Amino acid sequence: MKIGKRNHRTLKEFLEEIGIKGRDFVTDNYDGFHKPIPKKQLFTGKDLTFPIVGQQFDEALFVET
């Protein structure tokens, strides 16, 4: 599990760790996702995501399965 701030540095580290080749990403419309993830691999919209907590917070969570 990786926990970090919702910023460009954390996203960059996360993508370097998991790689982007052969992956699709489903995210909210946070602007920071559009630059490092290729457009054809990025699907955005609140209707495509689900909340992981009941309130907004400034931490990003990734659980590797």
C-alpha cells in the first residue's frame, strides 16, 4: 500500500513504480492526471469513479492486489 499527497510528485512516483504500459486508468477530473498519463489510457469522470471515504481529503491511497 502506498499513501501520499495528491500532487504531481506522488503521482509521478506512483506511475514509475507501477508503470503505464498496458494499463488503463479510471480517475476523476483532477488536472494532474492528464499530463503524465496518455490520453488513450485515461478515462475521467466522477461517474466512472467511486468514493473511498465519506469526505474529501488530500491524501491518495493505492492498494496493490
